[in-house]
Amino acid sequence: MSEYIEIEADIGDGGEIVFHTNLRLTAAGRPEQYDSAAALEEGSPVAQALAGVSGIATLAMDGGRIAVTTLPDTDWHALIADVTAALKDFFL
């Protein structure tokens, strides 16, 4: 695993949050798409690490990028903090 991970989050239009990291998140460079929390639980190790984050409606990963759409009434700041913490726990 890496000694460090850099994570930046951008809040987009339409309830999407895009996370950019300095690490490759997907296996063999293949994009991953998850349409529910249940799908995250059955997905790749990184997806499984994010399955416990509440408020995720859909998640797409490609390289070092994660795009998340949120469930209605999700606190974006809390979701960003939770995703960041889950990624740091996974990689560090």
C-alpha cells in the first residue's frame, strides 16, 4: 500500500461529488460502476471499503477518480469526510 494518499473533492451540479486521488483505485485500470450500496458490498476491495458510507446512491471509479451521486437530503460535507476517511483507512 501507499505511504500517503492525496484526495481532493469537487462538488458538481446535479448531486455529484467527484473525488480525485493520486492512486489507482481500480483493478487493471478497468472502470467500475455501482448502482447501489448492495452492489458496493459485492464489488472490488475499494468499493467494499466505501460500502459503509451512508448517502451514496451510485459510484463510478476510473483510475484515480471516483464520481458519487448522493441520495436525497445527504449532507455533502459529511459524505466527503466519510469517503475521505474510508479511503485513507483502506490505503494507509
